[in-house]
Amino acid sequence: MSIQKIKAIDAIQEAQKIAFAPFVFQATISLRKLGVLDLIFNRRKKGGISIEDISKELSISVYGIGVLLEIAESSNIVIKNDDNKYEITTIGYFLTYNKTVDVNINFTNDVCYKGLYHLNDSIKEGKPEGLKELGNWDTIYEGLSQLTPEVQKSWFEFDHHYSDDIFQDALEIVFRKNPGLIFDIGANTGKFAISGCKYNETVSIKMIDLPGQLKKALVNVKDKGFENRVSGHEIDWLSENPKIPTGADVIWMCQFLDCFSKDEILKILKVCVGSMEENTELLIMETYTDRQKFDNAKFILEATSLYFTVLANGNSKMYKATELMELVDQAGLTIKEDLAVGEYHTIFVCKKK
Ligand SMILES: C[S@@+](CC[C@H](N)C(=O)[O-])C[C@H]1O[C@@H](n2cnc3c(N)ncnc32)[C@H](O)[C@@H]1O
């Protein structure tokens, strides 16, 4: 939409929506938590439900339900029908029952909401100034294993939601040449390592991550009975001289490089190149802003970038594929294959030049 084409009356409406966006967001949180949206949805075949009945069924005042539903109606989350009863709209339905929206709402509320207040300072300082709302660390990754259970749950659900579903497709690419040893860089909770061991009976996997995260991942691997084939290597990529072992047939990085600035990515890739043989494949799986078919997917990635700015580390983002391609080239790698995986992800299969 060009700026000339929107009428002033519509433009002021949009501007006011932004001015009060946190109000609409918190009202939505409340409507979800109190079960108001569920209740309205469940009454859809009975012609909706009145405010008095909602109040009675949920034991909440008519006043409380009223203020929430007023703004929900103006935000097209619910509508009031001719009998003065509330019904849920398609937007309200997605806010209540769509898995991706659910994961995003919980991540925004539990992990990001308080921290986002400090965004302006983060932009000026290049530091995650909002992180102090969660704990006293330099980056969120140092604190992942120490977050409160509610925050941790929402962080991991967000993280896993964007990789779990495509792991199966990704495994087929990772295992095409039957690798004997894989390095999983940024192994997180060990989910990929566990899936890899289930997928292939002989593969060994070395998970490479920060000490706190690695400890948790190794426990998860042991719980699944794969401790004989999965080992760990502690690293802090932000330290002076990070090193990884040699000998991998495949180095796997999934949604990992977006946790770093361009300079840091270059350093990480160069360390990997130093550990690679001629035939080693480095597989980078990411969601790129310039590879999204749907506007809402691009929008999610842009919001995720702000999470990196204000909470994660202050200097990373969701990148364009073209930006990563340049860094891969500068690090001494060539992209042998550029593969679309699922609807949102891309795998670059890289080899040493
Ligand atoms: C977004 S998660 C990766 C998720 C996982 N690969 C997946 O696909 O679900 C980023 C991972 O990078 C690790 N990480 C972040 N900063 C790091 C650092 N400075 N050194 C080592 N690992 C780091 C985190 O601990 C985390 O496991």
C-alpha cells in the first residue's frame, strides 16, 4: 500500500492501533487465559453467548468481561450479533487455536514483553538492554538453562516450533551420503541429535554448545538411550579463540547463525572451514527474510530480529539469504546446493573452496 492510497481516516485508525497495540495484546492474553475466547467459540452453534452468561460461567464481573470484549470487538476478535450475543471471528479463532500464533503469543508475553520496553536503549547501545528483566547475563544463551520454568517453556516452544516440523525433511538431506560423524553446532536440547540417532542406526553425533546448554542436552540424550553414540564439546563462540574438533563428515547448523552478528558469523564459519576436509559438508539451515512466500512469515522473522536486539544479544537478526551467501563466500566456502525445505526454511550445502 503506497502512502498516497490510504485515506486519512484509515491512516489515523492504523496509527491509533499501533499507539494502543500493547493494550490489545494484553487484552488478548487475558481473554485467552480466562477462557473467554474458548467459551465464545464453544457457543458458536447456539447463536453466541451474552456478556451476562460469560460473566456467570466464568465467575468474573460483567465489568471485567465488558472492558475486554469492547476492545476485542473493535479489534475484530469478536463480533456482537443482532441478539447482543458474542461470536468469535476468524481472527479470534486463530488467536485461540492456531499453533504458530499460540507459540508466538506465549513467546511475546512470557519472554519478550517486559524486555521490549528497553528496545530504544538496545538500538543505541548495541546491547540486549531488556535482558535484565529476565536475569543477569550478557546474552540470553548464557541464561537459557536458568530461566524460570514458564519463561523457559515459552522460549523452547518458540525455538522448537520453527524447526521440529522440518527435521524429518532435513534428516533426509543430512543423511543422503550416510555420514559416520556429524557435528551438531548449537545443539540446544539435543532434539536433532536424538532424531538423527533414531533415523540412522550407526551415526555418531557430537553436540557443540555452551556448557550449561550442553549439560542439559547430554541428559536428554542419555534419557533416550543414545549416550554411546552422542558426545559433547563445550564451546563459547564469543570467546577469543574458539576451537572445534576435526573429523566430521557433516557439520550441521540449524537456526544457529542468526544468533550472531555478521562479524561473529564470519569468525564461526572460518573456524568450521579450519576443521573441514575436502569432502566435509557444512549444512546451514535458516529461515531467510527474502525467501518467504507469505507476508505473515516475513513479519514473524522481522519481529524475531527485535527479540535478538533487545533480549538475546543486541547484535544479531534474521538475515536475508543474500547476506549469508556473502559471508559463506568470504569464509572460504562455496554453496554446492541451495535447497528449499518445507515452506519457510532453506538449507545451503557448503563445501570448502
Ligand atoms: C536458536 S538455538 C538453536 C536451535 C537448534 N539448533 C534447533 O534447530 O532447534 C541457538 C543455539 O546456539 C547456542 N549458542 C548461542 N550462543 C552461543 C555461543 N556464544 N557459543 C556456543 N553456543 C551458542 C545456544 O545455546 C542454542 O543452543
